[in-house]
Amino acid sequence: MTTPAPEQTPKALSPVRAELLRAAHTDAEALLARSEREAAALLDQAHAEARTILDEARQQGEADGADAARDVLVRARRQARSRTLTARRDSHEELRRDAADRVRALRRTDGYASMRTLLEHRARILLGSDAEVTEHPDGGVIARVPGKQVDLSLTALADRALDRMGAEVRSLWEP
């Protein structure tokens, strides 16, 4: 092989240069196409992950919202139950006070003396003839023997009567 003259070197290398440029362009185009595909794939993957994250966040938000709604409902039910029980208790106490007021008013009636005699007789039956029987300030009697006491006061009798009525009394304020 003969070496070309220095002035002919650029001309002789021209096909090699052209081939190198063509190969470089082809490689660059292939690299660019591969980079665009990888970028598109990364974008698609990022969009899919974003949708997954949004779906999970939405589901978690719905679950959290359902939990919060359930908590609010439980609190509301408890509060309603508490208010209902308070209203029933207040009604029951008002009924007890009214009943006590009415039985205490019996002291001012003509039949109270015979009622007191009957209560004293009942106390002696329960505790024996040696029982100490005294008048209760609200009416009725209290009887005592050592170790025992019987409360036949008018308010205690009214309370026991209401207690015996049980469900009948509750039906006054229940639907």
C-alpha cells in the first residue's frame, strides 16, 4: 500500500469521514429515539403511580370519612341516649316529689288520724308490741326496736308504691 501525498490525505479520508458522520448520526438518532421511549415509559409509569397514589388517597379519605362519620353518629347516639335518660330521671324525680307532696297533704285531712292509727298498728305487727312508734315529720310513723326499724312515713310509702309500679310508671314518659 502506498501512502497518499499529504495534499491528497483529506480527499482520501473523505469517504471514511462521511461514513463516520453517517454512523454518528445513526447512533445519535437511535440514542435519541431510545431516550424518548425511555422518557415516555418513565412518564407513563409516573402517571400510573400518581393514579395509584390518588386512588389510595381517595380510598383512605373515604375510609377516614366513614370512620369519622361513624364516630359522630356514635357520639350523637350516646348524647341522645344520655339526654333521654336524664329526661326520664327528671320526670321520675318530679313524679316522686309530686307524690310525696300529695301524701304529705293527707295530714291535713279528716281521715289522717285513723290512717295514723292503722300505720301504728301495722308497725307493731311488723316489730312487735314493744316497738317504739313515733310520728314522722312528713306524716306517718317510724317504729323501732333494738336492731330494727320500720319506716311507715307517708313519703316512704309513696316511694315504695311508685317502686312497685315499676314499668307502669316508666310508661308515663316512654313512647
